[in-house]
Amino acid sequence: MAKHFLHFDEIEDVLSSLDLLALTVPLVKKQPSYWKWVLVASHSSLQGAMVCALRDTAGISILEKDCAREMLQWFDHGEGERPKERLADFGTLLRRCRKARCMDGHPLKLSEAQNAGRESPA
């Protein structure tokens, strides 16, 4: 029997998360429990947008550091099984988006209020 599954690429993921956000925000006033889905959709759309902004042709720039290293070695040598890809966490993706070298010279700039409590980019 054929396996059926749903697949979203990075762009579809961002758009579907934004769709969920648009659907749930108006419902919050009458049903406060929808805040959960507002937060989930917000987080998902922002994380997906960071993935889209950072993604390079090899897909290395969005991975955890050790995973990226393993993947580069695999690309160089082509031996063994392809390493499992592990997406970098939200904070790491955000730090990378704030670095000019990761963003082709156009880093994400946050206001003071947005940056409150965040470490400065290295």
C-alpha cells in the first residue's frame, strides 16, 4: 500500500502558518483559548520565514552546527549514509538572521523593544 503524507516546503509552511494566524486572531476575543494557536502560528511563521531567508543551496546554513559539519563532510566525501538533518533552534536562527555574513549583507534589524532581553549578535 502506498504511503500518503502531507508535505510542505518552506514557503508553503510560512503561508499556511500565516493563514492559521489570520483565522485565529479574530476568535481570541470570544474564546481566549485560541491564544494557544495564535502563539503556535506566530512562532511557526517566524521560524519558517527565518529558514527561507537563511537557506543556502546546500541547505547547510539552517542546520545545527554539528549537523552542518557532518553534512559538509558527507558532501565532500560522499561516503556512508546521508546524515540526518537537524534544524537549528529558534534562537540560533534569529542570531544568524541578525548577522550580515549570513544574510548576504542585509541582516535583520530589531528595535530596542524587540531586542529587549536578547543577547547581541556575535
